[in-house]
Amino acid sequence: MTEKKIISKIEKVESFAGMTVNEMLFASNLSEAFYDSLNSDKIVAKLILVNLKLDDKTIVEILDQDISRPKLVQKLDPYKKYSIVICFIFIVGLTLGRVGESYFRFSNLRFIYHVCWISNYVLVFTSFIWGIANSILIKRNKIYNNTEKATWGIVSIIPFLYFVIMMTIGLILY
């Protein structure tokens, strides 16, 4: 990141009065650049802190510390996150279907059964489609090595694999 870009981002903020360093970084939209450069290019990190108008003592203290990126600022890989979300949506769909069928099918609250049943189909079948699409996107992504592609691709298609395995078992047993 160039000094011009840093200065332009800092100038967009009206006032840093009463803010901590993390708040200043967040307000100026420089927190990601700062934490990335802190581990790789301390010159850029120092440049950001200088332009935030911190005193030299504070800058030296911050640069000498072993600061890791705060959890809220961590950059999560979207495809891995989608893989986990797809599995979660699938499990929620299965649970809704099972709860609706077990508790509301033959009760006076039959409409709840229908809501759970429809939600089950929507969540489960969309997780199949999203899982297959996400595994294709993971396969096409160049930043993963083959082990990561295989691992997260399989995690993405767990709903589809579950469906195929259960259908195969059903056909064999019945």
C-alpha cells in the first residue's frame, strides 16, 4: 500500500479524538493492511502509524510487540467458511424435518409439521446444490494445494454424499 492511499484513507475520518489505535485503524479502514504488513513489511506498518499521528514511543512499542490480528479482523477464506455453513444448513434442515415429523405430525398443530417439512426440503436440497457448486469453486481455485482441495471439497459435498449413501442403503434394504 502506498503512502498516498494511506493518507487518503486517514483523511476520510473526521477525528481520531479519544480512539484507541485499533479504533483508529478500523475507522480509517486500514486495520487489514496494518495487520498484514505488521508480519511481512514493518515499514508499511510504521508508515500507517506515523500517518495516524502517533508519537514515536508508541510506534516503537507497537512494532516491537508480537501482535496478532484480532479475531474479528481475521480474514476468513470464503470457500472454507461456505463449506461449514453448507453442512450446518444441511443439519438444520434434517433436524427440522425430524422434529416436525416426530412431534407435530399427528397433533393439533399440524401446520407446524408442514412448515418444518417444507423447510426441511428447502434447506436440504439447497445445501446439495450449494455443496456441489462450492466444491467446484474450490477445485478451480488456484490458492489451495491438492490436499486442501480434497478436504474442503469433500466437506462441501457431505450433504450430497449423505443423500447418495442413504439412497443406496434404502435401495439395498428394501
